[in-house]
Amino acid sequence: MKAIQITSLDGPSAVELLDVPEPVAAPGQVLIRVRAAGVAFPEVLQSRGLYQMKPDLPFTPGAEIAGEVIAAPEDSGFAPGDRVAALCLLGGFAEQAVAPVTETFKLPDSVSYGQGASIIFNYGTAYFALIERGHLQAGESVLVQGAAGGIGTAAIQVAKAFGAGRVVAVTSTAEKGAVALEAGADEFVLADGFKDATVAGGKVDIVVDPVGGDRFTDSLRCLKDDGRLLVIGFTAGEIPTVKVNRLLLNNVSVVGVGWGAYVLQRPGHIATEWAAMEPHLASGALQPVVGPTFPLAEAAQALLTLDERRATGKVLLTP
């Protein structure tokens, strides 16, 4: 079968489309025909050897997929032909992949394969951030940095689905602002001067921050008393520092959100998150924003789209 492989650590442009053996499902695994594979920032890092997961070269990246079950254990609840989303961690950028039964989930009929491959990472992270770590309460206000990207659009929708009031999107351009509004944000403000624009409408209870960099301090300044800044990542490249006197004087919190490290140490936790979100997926309240979509042979372009911060919504590969 065809698969994308990382054969050197020379970055996104160096990935290769190769013929590799079809995977064989071990006990407890589901064999899936991949119809869509999500592309995420960890795969960009893997192409340079900068991610914490460092498989031996060569390897096939791709952590989340959607497709049709080819084969599954008899007691798994899955049958050939079932439409599923799955977290495979590696091997997803291929025509077939395997995933644990425990991290494979049936897709509602209304959810496309492209949307299915956009759920587990982004919506799992957004749910973990806002509900489990941020303790979002009904009616609270939320500011979302990087709001037109995959994490950002997921955070907007999870916030709204689980009872947030005002949701403010921060984007670098008006065009990206339109994407955030379409995803469900109440308003958008441009990154340049976002603090003053946000505070003019009232400070917020929670900031969702997958960006980091020089926006961090102004994000803190946007918080009400008892506010929480949720640190998800650093797509801006720079890891910011916090002067803790700001936390003391303003009675605010900075909260780490390490979804992967948390759920992978707790078997069954992703299933609990999926169960909480599934009714909202079926109703359409959570409707993943599918972004640029590339054939498998153009995986390098997909990765570069993320690396160069050109993406809106979830970047996908379609084998």
C-alpha cells in the first residue's frame, strides 16, 4: 500500500510517498481503511525530530484517522464496514492503519470522514482544556487565541456547546475572523491590539491559548478576577514566561493543558471525553471545520501549510 514516511529529519519537505507492507492488526486492534487523516502540529515536529515521540526511522506518521473498519475483534462491537474515527498515534498517513479498540469510535451518520478525522485531537484537547482543566461554567466568557485554526475552531464550538456566553475570537486577519465567526464565535478581534478591543467589551473568564509568544501577557490582562489562562501550545514558536506577581495581584490562574500526556496515561479517558461530546456531534453543535485537504502524495504541502501558519480549520490528507 501507499504511505507517507519520514525517512530523515530534514523537515516537512523531506517526507516521502513509498510502498510499504499493509499493517496487520494485533489482538485488541482494529484494521481501518483510511478515508481521511488529520494533520497536526506534532507531525511537523516529528519531521524534524523535535517531538517527544521519536520512533526509529523510517516511520509512517499520522495520529488520527477516519475510515471504514476492515477487520475487528469479535467482542469489540465493531464490524467490517462500520464508519469510525480512531486515534492510532502512528501510521495514519497511509491507505490502511491500525488503532486500539479502546480508541476507536463509531461516527454519527451526519459526520463526514473529513470531520471525523478532525475530532479526537482538537475537540478532545478543547474539551479537556475548557471542561476538565478550565472548569467552564454556564454563562462564562471565553477568549480564543489562534481562533481560525483547528484547535481554535474546536475551542469556540466546545465552549458554546457546553454553555459559554460570550466567545471572542482572536485572529491575525479579517478573513480568519470570518472563519471564526462561522465556527460560532460571537465576535472577533485582530491580534494586533486584541487586549484593548477585548477589554472594551468586558474582560473574560477564560483564555484559550494555543499560540503563546508575545500575546501571553496581554491575554493575562484580559482576565477577570478568578480568570484562567489555559496554556495549550506555542505555535508562535516562543515559549512565554509569566511574572507570578501578576497572578497574585489579579487573582488569576495559568493552567497547563497537556491533553496527550494526560489521556495516554489513563486508559478509557478518551472514551469518556468522546461520550460527553458525541451528542453534540450528532446534533451538529460540534461541527469540525475542515480546512485545506491534500492527497496523500502532497503530504509535504499539508505539513508546510501548518508549519507556515496558513491553515484555517483542520488540515487533512485523503489517501
